[in-house]
Amino acid sequence: MNASMLQFLFRLAKALAAQFGPNCEIVIHDLHSHDPESSIVAIENGHVSGRKVGDGPSQVVLEALAEGT
């Protein structure tokens, strides 16, 4: 993913978090990363789950990847 796309996604995550409030966690993953266990590249309202940048995907993301969706 190129830098301009990532910047767009970072801004989108901030906007969505502002729109839906502090109880809505927004997470951007880099699923092409060399270390899938640290795929989170941006997170808004991480206090909801306690996750932070550098953490890995949730079980839902892992299941979707395994299904190829």
C-alpha cells in the first residue's frame, strides 16, 4: 500500500471515530506486512479493546483471512 493511500485511510479513521464517538474503535491493518502479528498501523479509540499500533489482528480478521474474504 502506498503512502498516499495510508494517509487517506488514517484521515478516514479519524473522521469515522469523530462521527461515531468514543465507543467506536476504528482499526487500519496492513495485511501485506511481513509480520501479520503486528498488522495494526492505525487505531482510533483503542481504549475500547485495549489494542494499539503494532498489535495483531482480531479473531474476526483472522477468520476472514482464512476464508479468503
